[in-house]
Amino acid sequence: MQRSPLLAITSCYRTASTNCLSAVAGVLPLDLEVRRVTMKCRLRNGTISSQEYEDGVQGLIAEWQTRYDETDKGEWTKIMIPDLARRCALPLKMDHYTAQFLTGHGDFNAKLHGFKLVRSANCACGNGAETVRHVLLACTRTRAYREDLITVMREEQASWPPEKGAFLSTRRTYEALRKFSRKCMTNRTDR
């Protein structure tokens, strides 16, 4: 029931898990959202205090984080978005290109090869499989875009290669990832 709206919100491919979709969207899974809305009604009715509401929401996010960490799906998304509380606190503009880099599900030969949609998992650069990690960190075809990304990351005191969650550390690092994603996916010469 929640997949369709999450796919619309995130512009992710249908192959991304629901676990990933909620994280990318920065919204609670539906069962937890129902509990949050119930608490919000209780707050409005005066049966709980603002502090009790805030504590309750933090508890829901902690429960969501536990579920997110324990599932075996979305390993790349867990690298990009390790902290759900941080993700929820940072409103982000989402687009189809960035969604591919946040989930690892997209126009990457390794992923497409897994679905038997292309003959080879290899990258056109000739340096191995075209995974999201390869395109982000190593592909020679994306080197110029990556240099711009690295510059912003360093200006924002983030290390390179990036640590878990580094692209969500500031708005500027996220916007740099968005720019990198768009350039990488729209300036392809191999498709």
C-alpha cells in the first residue's frame, strides 16, 4: 500500500526495496506513521504533552532505525543513508538521478546485467563492473564530475573517499551529489 506513493515521491526504480524507499523519502513506514498520527491527535486533545509527543516520535524513529539496520535489503542505501533521524531532519529535493545513487538501483550495467537486460556488467571505461560504487568512486568517465564533487566534500570538511552518510552531512554536500548524479546519468555516451 505504501510502495506506490513512495515510488512517486522518490522517483526510484521499482526494484528498490520498500525499506530503501522510506529512507530515501525520509518518511516513516506506514505502520509507524499511523502511530505518529495517533500521538499527534492525542497531543491536540491534550492527553499527552509536547515533550511526550517528541519522545514518542523519537521512539518511532529508533524503532524504524532498528528495522532498517536489521533487514538484509538495501545495503548500498544503508551506506548512503545510515542515520534515519538525520535523514528525516534534512529536507532534500529528490530526483530520478540522485535516487539511483542513493539506492544503487538504476542505469548501471552491473544492476541491468543482473536482470539480463544487458550482455555485460562491465563499464564502458574498461575498469570492471559498472556498479554505483564504481561510477561514484572510480570510473574514469566520471572523473571530471567527481573532481567537482570531491572539491565540495573537502570544502565541507568531509573526507574522500566519503564515510557512511557523508553526502547527507550538509545541504551543500547533498546538492553536490545531486549535481554529480545528474551529470553522470545525462551525459552518457555509451547509451
